[in-house]
Amino acid sequence: EAERLETVLLEHVPEVTQVVSRVGSPAVATDIMGLEQADVFIRLQPRAAWRPGLTREALIREMETVLERDAPGSGPSFTQPIQMRFNELLGGAVTDVAVSVYGEDLGELRRQSEALAREVAQEPGAEDVRVLAPPEVSMLEVVPRPLDAARLGLSVREVLDAVQAVRTGLEVGATYDGAVRVPIVLRLAGTEGAFSLAQLPLPVASGGTVPLSRVADVKLVSTPGLINRDDGQRRLVVGFNVRGRDLGTVVEHARARVGSALRLPAGYRLEWGGQYETLQEATRRLSLVIPAVLVLIVLVLWLTFRRLRPALIIFTNVPFACVGGVVALLARGMPVSISAAIGFIALSGIAVLNGVVLMARLLHHEAHGVPVGEAVRLAAQERSRPVLMTALVAALGFVPMMLATGVGAEVQRPLATVVVGGLVTSTLLTLVILPSLYPWLSTRRMRARPRPVESVA
């Protein structure tokens, strides 16, 4: 199957330069890949050599179409190798989002999982939606009939031993290779395939043989190909990847869709995991970290000036800078992700630094008796160059990250976009708005100290 996928991709997708398959678990257990699993790794040409206008999402859709046409039934799921392994280690599934369906009855679990997959597949941005379990497999079930076996002088144990001797063999002794015990297994002939098991001849006490169907029912039944458990509960996992939209929005909309369309029986429940669970944990941590950072900024400013009013005036840079960061994200069509939240924290430090540079000079002039209006004008003139240099160095340094398209760009772009956009509004506040508002925000307008008058006798 892997070789068929390799041939199809190399023949029909010109951007594909090499396809390599890995089957089974590695010799060194660096990941939890099973013996029955296979990964197909696709090496692509550099982005500059792709067909004009071809994007990553369009290339994936083209490969899906080719595989569905020339290799139907393969059910591929496209992801990055390292991302896939991290998803598997963190959430127990190779996809970005894993929805676990818990219950007792395996048939009902399968029906609910398939209904869940159909609902999630209708959500834009949810790709590669599938039940992460093999389909049911066929199995021959041998059920002895004790009365019929007893009439022929056979016990139930003897009937089952005969079936085991044909399929897996019976241990009749052992030998040793040094200190290693090697079992001796006897396997019986008599059937050429699984579907002829009912004609297996069994010896009877009278000296003849009877077919297995005389003493047992041989039935072809379906059974689950995988039984997965978590904390002692049976579960099936529905997995999907997210492309073209942010993960949080897709999952929230998918949860609302599933909640309104799917009614689980009593004793069954859903758990949304994978990267979404990691996103929720990171959001909870940031809900504590960001307020702590803001409080520490105010504390450091108060320790710097020993006065609360200048500290609060400088702190107005933070929300004004955040406005610029949000506007930049909206202009580029990016969500407020964890990476963007880290960018807001970095932006707050740079914005406060510029405010400290201006405020320190302004207070210096006030301390020397310069009127408030004149002190503000002088401070803005004297500190315009340091403030602009600080802002430009930081902004220009983040521009390559903001425009990045290579590996890791998904993490770099939101952070850099927030910093660059926020520095624009922060610098505007520091050099224009703050000097204009400071005389109104200050409670004490210092007047010029009168010069001492010398009296001449």
C-alpha cells in the first residue's frame, strides 16, 4: 500500500521529489508508533520552484485528489513529521485535535464516533476527519455443542484443542538451547484455509472421523479491529487536523455543532483533546501570567520614580500599544493566539521603556524649575531621537519574522506582527499624545523659580 502511494505521488505531483515509507516500530523506541502502522514521508521542492500561485493548502488538496482517484481507500492525513509525533505523545493521537468518545458497547461507540466525524467534517477548517481505529474485521467463531460432542465421545476441551492445534498449535514438550527453554509445538493438517475449518476432521473413539461442523457451530462474525481503553474505560477517538483557520475557533464551532446535532446515550461522554487541550492549559496559564506581568511593570515604575502618578502615566503606553497590535493582527487576518499573547508581553516592555526615557527627562526639567508646558516640549524634542531609535531597532528587527514563510513561520508571524504594529501606536503615544496630555494629567504645575534678588546697600 505504501509503495502504491509513493508511485502515485511521484507520477502526478511535480512538486514531490522523493517519497519514503517507514513501516513498523523503530529499533530504538523514540516514539510510540505501533508495529502495524506506516508513515509516508514526502519531500518537496523548494517553495521557489513550485508552480506559480500554488500554496501549501492547494498542494495538499491536489495530493488528496490524486490519491483518492488513483489510490482509493488509503485515507491519508497530512501533517508534519515532528508535529505528528508531538501530537501523539501529548494527546494520544497523530492529529491536531482528538475527540475521545467513552462508553461500554463497542457497536454504539462506533456509531456515535462515525456520527461525530460526519458533523465535524462539515466545519470549515477541519480537515482529514476520521475515526482513528481500523474497521471491523471478520472472525471465525467456534462454539462447541456439548451434547453432540458427548454422543461421539468428545469433550468440549478436545474440540477446542483440535481447533487450536490447526490454527496455532499445541505445546507437547520443550527443549533447551543452553538456558533458553524452546517449546515444541504440534500443528495438525486438515484444512487449507479459514473457510474450510468447518470440514476439519476430528478422530472419534469408534475409529472414524467426523467434521467439526457435527460437534460445533462455526460462524463468521465481525469484531472490532481495535479495543482502546483509557483509565479502564473503552473509547474510540475521532481525529482531525486544522488548516486555513485558527485551532481555537474551529474547535469551538465544532463543539457547538456537535452539541446541537448529537445526543449521546446515557453512560457515554466526549472529551476534546490534542492540541486543543494544550491550548486551553496555555490560556489558563497566560490568564495568570499577563496580570502578574502588568502588576510587576507598575511596581518597577513606582520603584523607579518613587511616585505613583508618573508610573501610571507611563503605564498608559501598554493599552495603547496593545491596540496597535490588535489592529495589525486584524489587518493580516490572524487570530489572537498563544504566540500573539507572548508578543503582547514583549511589546509591553518595549513600550514602557520608551515612556521611561521621555518621563525621566520631563521630570528632570520640572525639578529644575522649568514650567510644565516648557518641560514637556523640551523633553519631547530631546528624547525624540532615542525613542525613535529604540522603536525602529525593535520594529525593523521583527519585520523578517513578520514576513517569514519558512519552517516555524506559524509561530513567528503572530508574535512579530503584534510587536511591529504595537510599536507604531506606542511611539505615537510617547512622542505626540503623551506630551499633549501630560499638563492635564499632572496635578502640580511647577512654576519657574524666581531668581534671588540681591540688595545693594
